[in-house]
Amino acid sequence: MTAPPRAGFSDNSGMTSPASPRLLAANLVNAVLLDGYSLTATLAKLRAAASADARELAAAQNLAYGVLREAGRLRFFLARLTQRPVQPDELIGHLLVGLHELDAGLSPAYAAVNETVSVAAQRFPFARAFVNAVLRNFQRGRENLERAARQDPEARWNFPKWWLQRLQAEYPSDWQRIVDIQNSRPPMTLRVNLRQTTRADYQAMLDAVGIEQHVPEHDLAEASLILHAPLPVSELPGFASGQVSVQDLGAQWAAPLLDAGDGMRVLDACAAPGGKTGHLLERSDLELVALDSDAERLRRVKDNLERLDLFRPGAVRLLAEDAGKTSLWWDGKPFDRILLDAPCTASGVARRHPDGKWLKRAEDMQHLAHEQSRLLEALWPLLKPGGKMLYATCSLFRAENREQMTAFLARHSDACYEPVDMPGASEGRMDAPMLMNALLPSAEMDGFFYARLLKT
């Protein structure tokens, strides 16, 4: 990315915040679809700017996430309705937000049309009639448009064609279920800090303030709770004091699978934003080194650890370094455990990060697989004999998972795959025939891959 988002944002150092949630949502959609920016990072900048009303930002966020979950369908509608490139292209965000409101029935149709036209016209007065015509024509021709959309794979399933083809090839029996789950809203899952309280006690705290929740079926860490309805973290009892964190259930499996214990020297090689780092320290007293190549993201790790009251300068080192360039940061002392949460396509967490579907390209796979291999080769010599490395991704694609592990094991005679007990294999929650452990997305968790390697 060579330029900052256009779409109403000021520059890379800060962002202006429009008052209307519809305008802000259009800007967020444009930041992703026109400028290639992560929705998570863009939202973080807006929050940091502290210039948007919290309720307006929440409403805009919901609209933007809705548009990006169904961008295949909505962009198909827009192409049919306009028959030519939209100019200026910033209008695309406004039109997609308006089409999403109409398509999902989020508000009365007249209000969705009138407000979309009004908001777009604030910046582009000459486009008032055009925006109105597009939305009115969608209302009139909706039945035919929906019929046509069902014949287009990207519009029907709301995933890029290359992504669908890969899922169909690798999961011929499960791909439709995977896509359906990833097009739904994710659950809000909590991780109770067992250093501060018990899960039962924290449930009682939630019950006391009327927050409904339940214990998930497959909870490796025995610290999880799934809320029946999402809410701002500021409303969670004890969040500010570190009694609880928000983390997907599948991501909570990393810490117990690493099998780290008190006194061990542990490397968290790609730590940001710090959810797994915090979980490791909640479970055991460790000498821990946490790396991330992005200093700004590493500050989020520190913030998380301080909130959890787990940042101990003598026992926890945070280094803004490339994990693969070990000569720049390694002190020569080997590690008992290494967690390599490798960069990947994030194809398993598209439900939680729907912008990823449209930001990733098929050719990204080769670059990411090379990066994963580079990190594996660099970090393996840092592990003690008898030590364990947990290779993890939030991807479903085998080029980043099983194929990566098969190639690594073929190169290293001192590495062996250590089977682990993964509940749910017989129930379709993962690809049971695989030699490695791929967690498929389910109602309770996102998709992840874990392989534990023992150094013999």
C-alpha cells in the first residue's frame, strides 16, 4: 500500500471522524475495498483518534462488517445496476452501505434510500440523482438480481472464486458448511484469568449483572465462556483489572497444546496482539521472550500484559524484531518451548475478519508459505533437545499447514510430530483423516491449525 486511505480519512497520522454512522461506514468500506487497508487497523486508528462518538462508531462498525461479509453479493448487484465503473470511486462505499441496508432490511426502505442519498450528497452533491437511481432500481429489480446472483459463485457464497475453489478441492464434504459458518456473526468468547479468579466465580459475576453465557463443549484450557450476545468490553465485570480477556475458543487451545510448565524458557515468536502471550503467562510462571516485527503491535502486547498484571520486566522480554533474524535478538540460550503462530492467509478467521476475504489474493499463498518455512528453519535450532515447538496458523489451507509440516519433517531428522488429544475429531469439527490437526470453523470457534513438534 503506497497511499493512505482516501475515503474521508485525513492521513496516516490521524483520521477525521464524520458524525454519521453511514458516512463513517462508507469510509471504512472504501478503506478496505479501494485502498487495501485492514478493517481492524483502520478501526483502531479511529478509536485512538478519540474523535468519534462510541455509539456512532459501533453502529458504523456493524454496517461495515455487514457489507464486507456480503461484499460478493453486494458488488454483484452494484455492477448489474450501474453497468459501468462508478465515478468517483469513493461513491462505492456509500452505494454498498445503502444496498446492504436494503438487502438486509436493517431499516425501512425509504429511510435507507433517503439517508444514503443525503450522506453521499454531502460530499458529492452532483451524485444525488445517481445514488437515488441505483438504490431505487435495486428495489424494483431485486427479484431478478437475486436470481442472477444465485448463478454467480462469488455472489452466492460471498467469497472470492479462488478461495472457494481451494476450499472445494481440500474440503469437498465440508466446504459449504465452512462457508456458511464464516458468513455468520462470530460468538464473543471470554478467557477467564485463572490466576485471579475461577471460571465458576466469574460466571457468578456475569449472572449478577444479567450477562448470559455458557461453557463451550470443547474447552481445552477449561477457562472459556461464550456470551449469548456480544457487548462492549467496558461492560464486562473485571475486564479493566485483568480478570477476563476476549479470545476465540480455538485460539485458546494454543497455550495448553504448547505444554509449557513453571520455570521453562519459552519463545512466543509472533506475539502480537498478545492474546496467546497472556494466556501462557496465566497458566505458568515462565521466562518468556515475546517477539513481533511491528513495534506498534508489540505495544499492544505490553498493554495486554499490564492489564492482566502479568508484565514482569525480569521474566518477560518484549522485542520488536524479526523472529527469523535470530542473530539480531537471540542471546544464545535455548528454549524449552517455542510457539510459532505463523503469518498466514487467515482463512480460518474470515468470520471475524471478513475484510481478509477481499484483501488476500491467490498469489499471496506462495509468499506466505515461504515466510512460514523461513521462520521454521530459523527457530528450530533455538529449541533444546527434548523441547517442543507448536506450529500454529489461523488458516485452513493445506499449503500453509499439513504440506508445510510434511516438508519440514522431511528436512529435519531430529523433528517428529507429536500427536495430541484434540476433542471433536469424530464430530466433524476438524479434518480427522489429516495427520496434523486442523480445526474447522464451528458454531463455537474459528478455524485453526496446530502441529506439535518434538526435538529428538
